[in-house]
Amino acid sequence: MIPKNKTIPLFHNPLLEKYSRTNALIVIAILAFTALVLFTVSSIKVPLNIMNELIIFILGFLFFTLAEYLIHRFVFHSGEYTNTEKWQFKIHGIHHATPQDKERLALPLPLAVVLSGFFFFIYWIVMGQYSFFFFPGFLFGYASYLLVHYLIHTRRPPRNVFRYLWKHHHVHHHKNDNQAFGVTTPIWDIVFRTMPSPRRNKQP
Ligand SMILES: [Zn+2]
Ligand SMILES: [Zn+2]
């Protein structure tokens, strides 16, 4: 059994091991900054009403929360994600094995950039110029998700409404890993019926 507050190596190759570790706060800052710059530049270049631009940005943000849920549930938790030999362990199982390891709370930046580029490409094909506002919203959603997740694992729960997010994620990590897949919002857990029962999963 791996102590949950420890760190464990992912790769034998020292260079790969080094680059598999990330400072989540730097990734969050870069993603959020890029999202805001992209939105501003698009707003200047693309002739659309600012209200419509903002609505598409918010839709991109909301769509990220759905992507976050689906990827977490059906990609990260596919197969034996706790088996150290499987690829799912390298991208997510490691986080369940050592949830307090601050260097494993975000994908390395080059990987995040490639993945985001792939999503942008799809949006650009599907929605043309609207993607210039949808994608920054999506990227801002990604940054928000990483920040919420980082805070949940590094700070005590706050004494306000956001405390709920700490409890929700706690259930996923420590009570039932088939429930509570949403990190930024529990909405998709309600929609897809993976919401923990409030009584059975009561916090200590
Ligand atoms: Zn998980
Ligand atoms: Zn977590």
C-alpha cells in the first residue's frame, strides 16, 4: 500500500520522470492568460456582437465541465486504472494512489497544449469563426478545473458554499471511485446518475 501523502515514480527513465512532474499553478496561470488573450484578440478581429461573443465563451466554459466529467469517467477510469502497468495509471491512477502529491495535479504543459490544440481543431471544423470564442471559454474552463482541483488537494475546505466541492471530491477519492466524477461542478453527476447518496457518504 502506497502512503497517500507520498510521491512515487512513474517512469524508470529519469528525463521522462522529471517531465511527468508539473507545477500546476504555472499551468493554470498560462492557460487562463492564453484564454483571455485569445478572447480579446478574437473580439478585435471577428465582427460579432460582444454579447454573442460572451455567450459563446460561457457555452465553451460549460462544455468543458461536460468534457471534464466524460473524460474523467470514461477515459481516466477505463480499465484497471489502479494497475501500475496500465496507461490509465500514468495519467490518473497515480493521482488516486498519491492524491497529496502536488506535482501530479496537472498534465505536463506540452501535453496540455497538444490536447487543447486537438480540441480547438475540432471546434474550428465544427463551428468555424465561433470557435474563436468557444475555445477560449473551454480553455478557461480547463484552467478553472485545475485550480479547483489544486485547491481541493492543497487547502482545507472553506466555510462557505464551495465547501461542497471538497466533500464531493472526497467521496470520489476515499469512498466510491464510481461516483462523483465532476470536480468543478456536480451537475453532470446528477444528469448521469453518479451522484453519491448524501446519507451513505457522510463526511467524518
Ligand atoms: Zn478519478
Ligand atoms: Zn483529486
